Amino acid sequence: MKKLLTGLLTVPLLLSCVHTEPDQTYVSETNIQNVEKIFVGIPWLLGAEGSAVRLNEEWMVTAAHNALIMELKLEEVYYHPTCDIAVYRDKGEGKSEVGNWNFGETLYSVGYPTLQHIKVREHKYLQNVTNPDHRYKNCVVAATEGKSTIGQSGGGVYNDRNELVGIIHGTWKQLHNFDGSVNNEGGMLFTSLYVVQDWLYEITGEQYFE
């Protein structure tokens, strides 16, 4: 599926679409197959890992902070100007049904933790927040309860109708609630596709939301 670059890099470039049984079965097999591990470097020694999701037969979507992997792939990559999301051209089979979520709806993340098999995790949506990360401080992201680990960045977030609603950004350690209280439980942050829908249309030419 992926082309290996030869004669251009001093370290091996490994790109994989390996899929194994997830630890939960809330997400359809189609969506499991649409999430891929992306990797560059030497396994177990020195490398960078992330996840990506197939939007359609022409485009993949991932986190913008996976830029090192994308740049070494030498693909056609487009980065959102303010949010942690990027798309790159990569022909292949599969298509994601894109949607949004309702307050109180259970969400599910799908991605590849570093040096692990694919993981499906359950999340409870909490609220939208302004990302404190200085690189993406002008982007509104969604905060959830539920675990996310290194390597899952760029993986998919799905609603209970198996629609792709966002891309995993990272984790939060402290959250200031709307009522003024502070939540120190920790959880996941993701970039909503609805928030960047105009940018997605500009790049891919496809309208994902009516």
C-alpha cells in the first residue's frame, strides 16, 4: 500500500496499515480498517509514530503535529493554519462517513499507541475548550473523559452512529469547567471536523456537512 523511499533517507522509513483486533467492539470494522499507523525511523530504537484516518479513496487526515512523518513521506500535505489537523493525498480503498455528535453522546477513539496494537477507547464528551498549546492556541478543541496515549495522535474519534467526528490531538491534565470548578482527572482532546469543515472543502473539494 505504501511506497518505501530509497536513497533519500539515512534511516528506514516504515509505513504500515496493519490492523489487529481492537480491545473493544463499539466501532465498526470499516472504521477500524480506515485507521492506519504511520511511522518513520527504527522500531524500538529511534522513530516517530502516529495514526491517520482515511477520509476517502483520495485523502487521509491526521494531526498536524505528525509533520515529521508527513514530511519524510514526501506526500502532498496540507496543514490547517490554526488547528492541529492535516490532510494528505494517498490513494487507497475506504471512505469515512463524517458527522457531528450530540451532548451526552458516547464517543470512541481509534488509534495506535506507540509500539502497541490498535486501541478502541470509550469517551464522554465534556466541553469545548481553547487549546493552551501555543502552536494551536487559536483553535477550539473538544475535551473528553477517557484515556489517550502517545502514538494515537491523528487517529479517529467516532460517535455512536459510527461517523467520524474528529481527529485525536492529545491529552489534558487539568480542565476549567464552565461553573468555575477545576477537573484534574485528565482526558483526551480532539479536533472537530465540523470546526474545520470549510478548510476541508477547500482542500479536498468535498462537502462533508450540509
